[in-house]
Amino acid sequence: MARPRTPLLSRERIVVAALALVDADGLEALSTRRLATELSVSGPSLYNHFATKDELLDAVVDSVMGEVDLGMFADALDWRTALRDWARSYRAALAAHPHVVPVLAQGPGRRPNALRLADAVFGCLVQAGWPRGQATRIGALMRYFITGSALGSFAAGFPEDERLYADDYPHLGEAHRLAEHRRAVDEGAFETGLEALLDGLALRFERLERS
């Protein structure tokens, strides 16, 4: 029996192609027509796997959550080390797929990988001794911080025109150089904020253990 010229469609193949499209051109580029063209199939054939575009988008976004390492929560690490390692992995996944961040920021919904992530973080904190209410707030705080850090580049937001700052903004005399050092600035800011958050949480945890 002759092999088909085009590989058979599967949910995984559709999601991979859709994510590549979003990565390249943004969420607005994702349409049934364009995705079908990319896959060399007819548009209606996609609906055999995804009933709606929203269902497809959920699968695309959840595939990004599947890139986040959760192994640290099973490795008996202390809660602070586990949160640090997880936050770095989470940010790396978002940095690789920045166009999906606005959708991820809305919450996990019914996405399996996103729910597994939330379950792992909450479980780690509760098992470490954090009260459930505080564990919930810490999980939310970490998500706000990580997704916020991935929404855009602070350094890239400053024009490279030195004349812009010369007269009216005397404290920004070196701001035109920020874009040149974008990665170092943005990653350094993330690491500074992450350690500050964890330091503050550690102090809270010490007070909790003494009470």
C-alpha cells in the first residue's frame, strides 16, 4: 500500500504547527485557513481534531506549559529551592514563546499541563508547612511575577537616541545603552526580583514556624 504524500493529521502535529505560527507572527496570525495551508490539508479536516479555534488555542498554550520543568517538586528539594528552579524554567518557556503570555496570564482554565503546574506548586508549599491560604497567595504572586517579567522587555523600551535624554531627563543619561544590553538587564532584573521575593517569603516562613 502506497504511503500518503502528506503525513496523517494528529492533534500533536496540528498543535506544533499552530505554535510555530504563533511564535512567528503572533496570536492574530492563527486561523484555520492559514494553519490548513501550513499543513497542506483542507480547513475542515482540522475540525476532526479541534471543534473550535478556542479549543485549538487552549491546546497550543498548554503545550507551552508542558515545557515547564516540574521535576524539582518531586526531588524533595526545600520549598525555596524548588520555587526558584521552577520559576526559572517557567520564565524560560515564556521567553521562548512570548506571544502566548497574554493568554497564559488569564489562568489555567481546563488546561491539563497548567493545572498540573498549579497542583505541583501548591502541593510543595503545603507539604513544606505553609497554610493553604498563604500557599494559594504565594502561587498567585509567583505567577504574577513570572508572567509579568515575560510580557515585555524593560531594556528594549528605551530608544537608542542619546539626544532624547540629554536635557530633560538628566538621570537617564545612559538609558540609550539599555537596548544594547537587553538580555543582561532583563535577566538580571528577573533574578533580582526572584531572590527578593524568596527572601521575603523566607522571613514570613520563619515567623510562621515561631508562632
